[in-house]
Amino acid sequence: MKHITFWVVLIVVAAGLQLVTRMAPSAKQAKQIAPASVSKIDGTDLMRLTLLPDAVKRLDIKTALVREEPIVASRKFAGDVVAITRDRNAAVVRVNLTENDVKSVRRDGPALIQPLARDNKTPGLQALPARQPSPYALAGPFGATHYEVGGPNHGLVNRQLVFVELPLTSSGENRKIIPYAAVLYDAKGNTWLYTNPQPLVFIRHSIQIDAIVGDKVILVAGPPVGTAVVTVGGAELFGAEFGVGK
């Protein structure tokens, strides 16, 4: 009985080894089916990722161009109503800004006041910097800025919490824009994208993001305008570069 069992085990092992041999490609075959090659670009810290034509087709990689356009940007801050005039025809709203906020927004122009309970169909209230002299001009901590909402139908009450929307100092300037689909995040939260300088070649670049507006990403630093960046297939390129799955 032991003799029979020995031969059964031997046959099973032999069959398994034969199956593994058939499934495992040779070193030459593995080299032929490798989807990409990675090489360092001389004089830089950048890596050049070169794909085989079949790999590009399989990944269905798509690109878009880095462009430049004027951006109308604003930011919302928490504020509160600090006074209502005796005739109730005006309300004074205060917003406290940090030192960095003071540098990044325009305080000498109009603001948009939005009550917290406002529904999306109700427009915000237009406000102007509080008129001088004003008892509120110097009130509050550093960066305290006051706006006056005029008109009998403002609907605000004293101590009410509101949002104050202010335009950024960079609003209206030409800014470098990429689609949000081009942005990649690594495990540390750093932001990257892949450029496509020539067919089959892809290079990973670090980028610095200023703001995200819808599906647009406003860059502080990134590739030049007109550069082709990958919008579909970037995650797969990242995996190919670092050998994910190997």
C-alpha cells in the first residue's frame, strides 16, 4: 500500500512541475513582454518611462495640454453681524482675517455676504467696505474687516453668523491650469503628474497646487504651458515606474 502511495505522489508532483514549466515564461520571453523600461535622465532627478506600443494601446492613455487663462477666484470666510442701524436699513458685518489672509484677498472692494441658512436659490447680499469714519473700523483683532450691507430688505439680525466671500488678489490674472484628472498623489501626499514629451515616452514631474476650482487645478509650479500631460492612465504609469505588482 505504501508502495502505491509513493508512486501516486510522485506522479502528482511531476505533473505539477510540468504545469509550472509551461506557465512560467523564460527570461527571454519575460523581457519581450515587459510593458515598460525606466531610465534616469542625465543631469536630473527625473526618470524616463518608455512604454511598448501595445502597452500604450492597452492603457488607453489620454493627454491634455497645460494652458493659461484668467481665473476669477474668491474665498469664503466666517463672519458675523456686529451692528444694525437704527432705521434697520443697513447691517455691518465683520470678518476676522489672519496675516496671510490679508495678503491673499482684496479688502478694498465689494464682498458677498451669505447667511448660513441661505438656500442655493437665494443670491448672496452685496456689501461694500464700511464707510469712514466708522466706530467699527478699528474694532476687533488684527485683520478685522467690516462691510456694510445696505437696503431695507437685507434680512440680517445682530450677532448672526454669515459667510463673507472675498476676491483673491490674484483673481483675474492669467494662471497655469491643468485638468484635475492629471494630478497624482503619492503616499506622503505629494502631488505629481506625467508629461508626454514624445510618443511612448512619459516623465513624472512634481507640481505645486494653488487651488482647485471644479475640475480645474491652478498651479503655482509645474510644466510649461503647452506641455502634454497624462489625464488617463497616470496611476498605471506610476505603478510601472515603481514596479508595483512585481
